[in-house]
Amino acid sequence: MLEWSKAAPAIGAAFLASLVEVVEAFTIVLVVATLRGWKPAVLGTGAALATLAAVVVILGPLLDQVPLHLLQLVIGVLLLLFGIGWLRKASLRAGGILPLHDEDAIFAKESAELSADIQRQKTSQDWIAGIAAYKAVLLEGLEVIFIVIAVGAGRGMLWPASLGALAACALVLVIGAIAHRPLSKVPENTLKFGVGVMLSAFGVFWTGEGLGVEWPGQDLALFVFAGLFLIAGLMSARMVRRPVLEVTP
């Protein structure tokens, strides 16, 4: 029987992190569909999904062969590095040091680059477009698989984490099918800030579990770690924020 109190953090972390990755992949697929039609976009996306399915089939049995504590330790360290990286970039964007993520700008940039590639190779234009869709979905999909494994492996939460990732995919596809345009209204920096906090918290939790640490309150310790990383991220953004210069008449 699934305990939702334990599954909720895994579902939430996988959903938010996957939402960011799927939005980025959708933008590239939409570029391909806009420039060359939906056929190469769908074929490239389908081929990437088939590749990802093969990766899941191969990785599934291998995970069962890895000792639990070693799996938790390796995933915990990787997840901590991954989460802190997201949190660092989100804090710098919130502080005005890095520009905010703009899906409209990315759409325009990718459109220009794909158009240039097509112009350089006048034969097999649909092939080039399909490869672009394949690469985008494959790369972002691999990150989603890593996130699902990271937040779900070792505690029997792979299915809840997968559910969160699938929900993110479904949400983006539905909204994208209705809008037919880049999802620029998605507050991606806010999402990345939240995901960085959650993944960093999971990273500390799994690293401790892998080292044999018994956290007080068990899974409730995740909320404490998340709170600490949230405070650290907000303080970092405040510290690096550039002062606004007042213009005197």
C-alpha cells in the first residue's frame, strides 16, 4: 500500500524537475514543427522516446544488482551536485547576475540555428529537423530519467517518482497542444529555484542514508533540509543582487 506522506516529496520533486526539462524539449520540438512540419518533429520525438524506453529497460535490472547503501551514496552525491548547480543558477538569476530564462528567445535562437543548418544542406531537410527533435527529447529525457531514479531509487519510490514525471509530460503536452507556441509563461526560474532546493535536500538525505546516518524523524528530515536550502538560496540571491541606481533629474 502506497504511503502518500512518504511518496509526496518524491512525486513533487520529480514533477517539478521534469516540468522544467519537458518545457525545454517541447520548445525545440515546436521549432522543428514550425519550420518543417509535424512529421519530422513526431518521428524524431518518437525515436527519442523509444531510445529512452530502452535505457529504462536496461537500467531497471541493473539497479537491483547494486547494494542499497552504495546506490544511495552515489545517487545522493550526484543529486546534491545537480541540485546545488540548479539552485546556484536560479539564485544568480534572481539576483540579476544572470539573465532570466526566456523560452521565446530560445525559440527564436533555435529557429535561426535550425534554419541555417537546413540552408547549408539542401537535401534531407526533414532528416536534419528530425535529428534536432531527437537530440532535444533524448537529452532532456535522460535528465528526467536521472531525476526519477535519484528521488525514487532505494526507498521503493520509483513508481511515485515516475508518476510525477509522467504528469509533468502530460501537462506540457496538453498545454502545448492548445497553445501551439513556446510556454514562455511558465515561471521557469522559480521552478528551477524550487527544484534546486528539493534536489539538494534529497541529495543530503540520500548521502547520509548511504553513509548509514539515521536521520531524526526519518523522511521528515527532508523538509528540514529543504527549508535550510531555501533560506540559503534566498540569502544568496539577496547578497548578489545588484543595487538599483537612482537617476537624479
